[in-house]
Amino acid sequence: MLGLIEIVVLPLMGSVTIMAFGGLMPKRLPGIWASLVVFASFLASIAADVRLGHLSAAHRMITGTLGAWVTGFGPAIGWRLTLDPLSAVWLLVITGIGFLIHVYSNGYMHGDSGEARYFSYLNFFIFAMLLLVLAGNLLILLIGWALVGLASYFLIGFWYERTSAVLAAKKAFVMNTVGDVGVLVGLALLYLRYHTVAYPGLFHAFASAVPGQPFFEWTAFLLYIGAMAKSAQFPLHMWLADAMEGPTPVSALIHAATMVTAGVYLMTRLFPLLRLAPVTHEMIGVIGAFTAIFAASIAFFQQDIKRVLAYSTLSQLGYMFLGVGVGAYTAAVFHFVTHAFFKALLFLAAGSVIHALAGEQDLSRMGGLAKKLPVTMWTFLAGTLAIAGFPPFSGYFSKEALLGAAFNSGHYGLWLIGVITAGMTAFYMFRLFFLTFFGSPRDQALYQHAHEAPLVMTIPVAILAVLAVAGGALGGGLDRWLAPVFAQYPGAAHAALAAGPIWSTVLTVGLAVVGMGAAYWIYLRRGLAPTAGTETAPGRWMRQAWGLDAAWTLVAVEPSKILGDAFRKMERGVLFAVDGVATGIWAWAEDLRPLQTGQVRRYALSIMVGLFAILAYYLVRGRVIG
Amino acid sequence: MNPLLWPEYSVLLGVLACLAAVMALGTKRSAEYPVSIVALVASAVFTVHGWSGHQSPVALYGQTVIIDNFSVAVDGLVILAAAASILLGWNERRSGTDFPALVLLAALGMMVLGAANSFLVLFLGIELLSLPLYILAASPGTSASGEAGLKYLLLGAFSSGILLFGLALLYGGSGTMIFTAIGPAHTIAPLVAAGSALTLVGLIFKLGVVPFHMWVPDVYEGSSMPVAHFMAFGTKVGAAAILMRFLFFGFYLSPGVWGPLIGYLGVLTMIVGNLMALPQNDLKRLLAYSGIGNAGYLLIGLASHNVTGAEAMLFYLLPYGFAVMGAFAVVTMVAGERSSISVKDLAGLSSRSPALSAFFVVAMLSLAGIPLTGGFVGKFYLLQAALFANQPGLAVGLVLATLVGMGAYLRPLLASFGHPAQSLEPIVWPWGGALVLAVATLGTIGLGVYPAPIVQIVSHSANFFWLH
């Protein structure tokens, strides 16, 4: 159907074939096949986007219904796919970066006993994510939404022999389910009111609605809960750090570049609804800004290379939601794109480090690796500069656009938080960079054996590095590309990219330089260990993520356990009652008797009784009605 | 020879061919099974062709028979039921050589019922359906088959007498044999009221509605598995079809008279049926009571008296049929040489044959109405119909009965996952049973996940315009 179905079905086909025949395939084939399938999907995405670009700005949308899904007994819901400029951006990032990460995985997962299973899951994730962004209505979106959660669960728990991986997978799944419920209830409310879940129908209805009604606040809030869980916004953020138990390419693809930005996609997609829910809209920005600075503070004292990156992802997601919250939708999408570049780069480069050190992730056993891993060092540096917001790297442009929009729209508080967080980001990222690649090796044995990754891993990293350096140039084009989407319905008047005051830029970059300098001073000049400061009170709190895990356990997990116990007892009671009913019937019923004693006379009597009752009913009823 | 009747003709020709095969080849070589399947396949082809061919109803033989999308849909269901029965009893020496011919003949009766528009055709169809089933119930398959057949014959004759009396009164009161010709003035005349009551009793006796249900478990218990399956699926289809023809075509002007009655009977039937299914130990008796409970669900569609109800009722027959096919196929395979099995015999099925146990789970969950199975979707549509008709009582009854039914259906499941197998004899997979099982399972899950195509068919078949 119009080139969309192929994009979605190809990765599914890859997943199914690998799942079914992975055992029969030669060792390296599943990875190659999976990468090829995603590459084909990438090419199809480009073709679809090109065709989309040829359409006139007012009708820039390709849509098609595969068939009816829920029909006949009420409003119909179809298998409907839609491609518009917004989903096109996600499409290219998912398939493009997805392909690079597939290629990288060929090197990273080589020799793992579950290689076929890994690629099957990874393809399945691509399928689910594409379904999510290409969905033409909220119900199909929810299917993709739930399936990416499932794929994430599989991949976090990929090394299922590790207890920690299994626990992390469970945690992620449970927290994501909270979000799924939010989306489900939100879309059910919309369906009850408008009898449709398709985007155009809903958005047309929104266009003429009056903002501020409680109904809109509630639906927007419920859908935001979904986005919150998927994009790991405070307070549903803890699963993301634990999700690092999965293989590193998975962290790069799912838990940095694509899946966790699904919330940003959903909120951007629903901008006409956010117009109607000003309170929720404002809250999205506030929580986003808080998540940004909160996660940055946690990253300060982390000891695990991937956990630092995980918290930086949280922080950057906070930036994106800040952008959504202040109505700077294009800037949020722009930051999603550049973040996908530099964060995928950082994770893959970190993966190369971990690969080189035989699986070691602890910062206190690294150091001085620049000599051993020059390519990785340079690419990592590119990513670090980009995320820290140094001009002219990509992160600088998107972050400036976000902060500028926050300032222009009068959200000075959020702007200030964003600026401070930028400085903090530079500090913890350069701490990570210096501790990994410079100073003296803290573990000689590991250092001696370190070696640069094979080409199949370094080439994707290098491509991502180029994108992370130059990706900022996409901004103007992206702005023009997305303009028709935001012009279609009211609610995105300030969506376009706009620069803030020049002194704001100077301040942000200045703080970033200070952060970098502080990291240099502390960890290189003074040569402090990575663990320095973790024993002080604030350090302990920050390192343990402000104790929120314990808080959640106390507030949510324990009561749920009590509730579950209560239900189990109730169930026992119900079972007991059912047994009781069955026994009661045994004791009482006549026609339970086995065949030989069943009496035809009695059966005929029952028929006669019924007959007379019905006859009497008919005669009386006929009289009454007549 | 009317081209629209080819589905019926091919079944009739199949009967004759089966008889000829038995006469020509004797009882040594059984060609009648393939012959009957060929006839059913041909009939199915004509049914599909007829479905795509005509959209508007055609009245034949002086309006006594109506061929419309509804009758074609009923044909399809009957063919499915008959084919599944014959496959389940494939080359079964216990069923005897006349088994395929009799099944085809009964199927023909059911197809006639689906197209009936006159009292005479109604009676013809009912008798055509019943007489072969009397013989099938009495044919030596189980230790009690003779008793079951005799019981069925006695009570069947009793109800046929009531039915015939009712039809005579109806004719006397309304002056016409044609359903659609019964005028508005007639529908509340006392003679017609009495006639309707008696006719209704005759029809719901076949459906197995409480309090006319008592024969059902005994007859199922005494019949062989394929025959019991055919009664559980095929007879229900035929009886439901003729009830819908009779009430929706003949008495569509007076739903206020019969609607509440059908509603009361429906709720009574589904609650009693599911309650009585709870303590059953013999699986055939359990499935018989399940069939009674499901007959109650079907009545909801009638009592709602709206388009949704008609569609939901027709729809429900398919997931119910798939579940019955699956359950009987599993029970047949587990029983092997035995004629009946109890819940205890299922113990350890999951370790004895995981695949069979998985199929059994699907069938049972569908009967219980668990989401992602066709049974859930069917019950959901019935519930919706009751709510659209502003009859919350029906909806509450449906939910309560389903809750009780859950206990009944989960008990055998529990047993199948329970203690290690008591009987360790290997399970034989006859290809016919395996095919039935595969179709039933695929259908059950397919309907649960993607019911749209069937809903499409149903909404064209039961979309009687006067219900709008």
C-alpha cells in the first residue's frame, strides 16, 4: 500500500524468518540478513519521503487503510497508516540509525550464543517502532507503543542468565505498562466523545474546541502519562538507568535514539490537543526541565560508563519535553534528531570501549585508553562536544533553539534551568571522557589487552560522528519541512525555530566551557579518582539517584503487594464458593443422574410444564398488548 | 432445477451417491466417506458462489422458500458442521457405513430450515433434521446408544406432535402458510397466539432451551463423539436459523409479545445450562450442558430484536461452532477406543501431549469467553446488542452466566494441567481429527484477533431492513 506497508513489514519479515530459521542459518547470516532488511526499509523510507516531498504543502500526507479492523457493530477502526513530514523524520532516524546499529551489532554480538535471537528481537523492535510512528490513528499507535515496550523488555533481559538483567527488564516493562494504560484510557475517552481515533478526525474536532475544559486536561494528562513512562520523565524515569543491563547497541538504539523519544513524538503529534489543555501543557515543560537538571545531577557521580550516558539521555529527553512544553515543537524534533546522532554515537563508542575491555563498564578500571583506541577516542570526543553544546557541533544548534524558544515565550525559569543544565552536562560528559581516555590506566591488565574494534563497528561509529558534528546544518531544512504539519491545525503558532538573545547563547556556551574546565581540573590536573566525592552526603544522594527507587518501593510496590495478596485470598474464596455451588448442585439436581436412571416420563413432564407456561404467557401477553 | 439451490442439490446428490457406494461396494471398502466430503466441498463451492452472486432475496416455489444471504450463511455453517463430523468419524467402524449418508441428510434438513418461509417447509426441515439423528443416536457406538436413541425418538416425536399442532392452529388462525404473509391483524388473535406458543415449544426443544433441555445430556452421552458433535453444532445452527426465520419474518410486527418471553427463556437457559455444567464429570455431558448454556446466549440475539442482535446471533454460531469442533476433536482423540471420558481422564494431558492440551485450552477458553478468542468477540457482540436494545437484564444475565461458565470450563483445564497422567497409552492423531482441530483452533483465534471479515459477512446476511 503506497510504499508504507513495505517499510513496516520488511523488519517484521526479518524478525520472523530469523526466529523461525535462525537455528538453521550459518553463524553470521542472521546479523547480515537483519541488517539488509533494515537497509531495504531505509531505502523504502527515503523513497516514501521523496514522494511526500513532491506533494503540495497543504496536502503533504500519504495515508492508506489496509482494511477494517473493528467494524460492523459501531464506529469502524481501520488498520490505517499515515506518513506526514513529522513521521517522516522519525522514519528516517529509525531506519537509518537502526541500520547503522544493526551493522555495528554484527561486530559487537559476534560470538554470543544468542546472536540469532538478538537480531530477531532487534528487527522486531524496528517493526514495532515503525508501526508506532506510521500509525494513522491512536489505536494502531497504541499497538506499536505496547510492542516497542515488549521488544525493549526482551532486549533488556537479553542476557537472561543474569538476575539483574531480568529484574531490570521487569522494572522497565511494569513502568511502561503504567504508561500504556494512560494512553489506552486517554484514547478511550477521546473515542467516547468523538467516535473516532484517527488523527485528522480528532484534530478537526480539536480545532474548533474551547481550550481549558477539564475533559481535555484529563485526556492530555493521561496521554502524557504514557509519554512520561515511555520517555522516562520524572517520576517514571528509573527504569531507563536499569535498562542498561541490555547489550550496548540496544541501549544506543532503543534507550537513546528511538524508543524513548516516542513520548516526544506522541506529544508533538498531539499538539492540537495540548492547545486545549494549557495546564497539562505547562506541566510538561516544567517536568521536562526538572527531569533535565535532576538527571544531570545524578550523572555527576555515576561510576558506570553506560549509566552516565543513561542519565544524560534522561536529561536530554527533559530538554525535548521542555521544548514541547513551551510550544517549540520544531526545536524539540530538531533536538531529537541531533540527540539521536550524538547519543547513538556515544553509546556505540562506549560499546567499543566495553568491547575492548572485555565487558568492563566501571570507570575506575579505565583511563588512558586514548592511545589504544584512537578512533573511538576521537569519535567519542565529537559526541561529547555535541552533547555539551559547543558550537558548531550539532547539539549546540538544537539546544540553542530550545533555550531560545523558552526565553522568547517568557518561560524564564525553565530557560534558566536549561542553561544551568547545559553547564552541568559539559561537566559530567567531560568527566566521563577524561576518565575513560586520559590520565594513567587504572587497570593495567585490562589496558594491556585493549584493542580497537573491527571495521564493522568503527565504520558505523565514524558515520555517526560525522552526523553528530555536522547534523546542526539540518536545522533550516527541518524547519521548512515540518512547517506544513504545524500550519495545518491551530496550536503551534511558535513551533518554528527561533534564536534567543545573543547573551543567552554566550552564557550557555560559557557555562559549558566552565563545566569542561572544571572536569579537566578535577579529574586530569588534580587526578582525582572517579569515586571522589561519592562519600560526601550530596554525593551519596546523587549517586543513588536521590533515593527514588526506595521511595517507589515504599509508595507503590509494597501496597501493590498487599493488594495482590488480598486478591489471591479473594480468589481462593471464589474458588471455594464455586466448588460449593458445584457440590450443592450435585446434591440437589435430578437430571445429573447418569443415563440409565433418567426417566423419559419426567422429561416429558418438564416439557409439558414449560409448554403450559408458554401458552399461558402468550394468551395473557397477547391480551395485554392487544 | 433452480440454480440457486445447488448447495442443497449437491448435498442431496451426495446422499444418493453414498447410498449407491454402500450398495455397490458393500461394507468392506468404505467409499462413502470420500464421497460425502466431495459432496460437501461441492456444496461449499456453490455456497461461496451463491454468496458472491446475489444480494437481493429470491422467493421460490410460491414464496415457501427464500434464498437470501441469510440462508447462504446458514448453508455455510451447516456444511462446516457436517464436514467436521464426518472427518471426526472418518472410517470409524463404530459409526457404521450409513453414518456419512445420515449426516448429509440431517445437514440437508438444516439447510432447508435456513431457507424456510412457510410452515410446511419448516416442518419438513425439522423432520428431515431429526429422523437421521434418531438413527445416528441409536447406532451402536456406546453402551447406552439404544436407550439414548429411544429416548430421543420418544421426546422428539412428542415435540413434533406439539409443533404440528401449533402449525395447524397458526394456519387456522391466520389463513396462510407463508411467514411473511401473516398480517398484522392476525398476530394477536388468540388462535394464533396459541399456535405460536406450541410452535415455539417445538422449535426451542430442538435448540435445547430450558425447560425443554433434559434430553440433551442423555442423548449426547449415548451417542458417539462425531454424532454428539453434529448435534451440538449443526442442530443448534438449524434450530437458531428457523427460530430467526419464524420470529423475525413471521412475527416481526409483534416483538412486544414474544420478545420478553424469549428474553426470560434465554436468561433462564444460560444460567441453568452453565450451572449444571459445573459439576459434570462426563465430558460429553459437560459439553451438552455447555451447549444448553450457549443456546441461552443465542436467544439474547433474538430477544434484543434489533439488527445488532440478529447479526450477533448469527455471528455467535461460528465461534461457538469452532469451539465445539475443537473440544470434541480433543475429546475424541483422548477417548481413543473408549466411548466416553470423564474429567479425570484428562489428568496429565499437558504432559502426555502438550500440543493436544494447547488446542484444548484454546477451545475451552473460547467457550468461557476469554479475550483473543472468538468466544469473547461473540459474547461481546451479544452484550452490545442487549445494551443497544435497552435490555440490561439480558446483559446482566449474560455476564453472570459467563462467570459461572468460567468455573465449568476451567475445571477440565485444571485437570489437564494437573497430576501426571493416569493413562499412559499414546494418543493417536487421526488425520481427520487433526484437520478439524487445526481449523477449529485457527478459526477460534482468527475470530478473536481479526473478526472483521466474518462481521462483514454477517452484517450482510442478517441485516433485515425492518429491524432498523
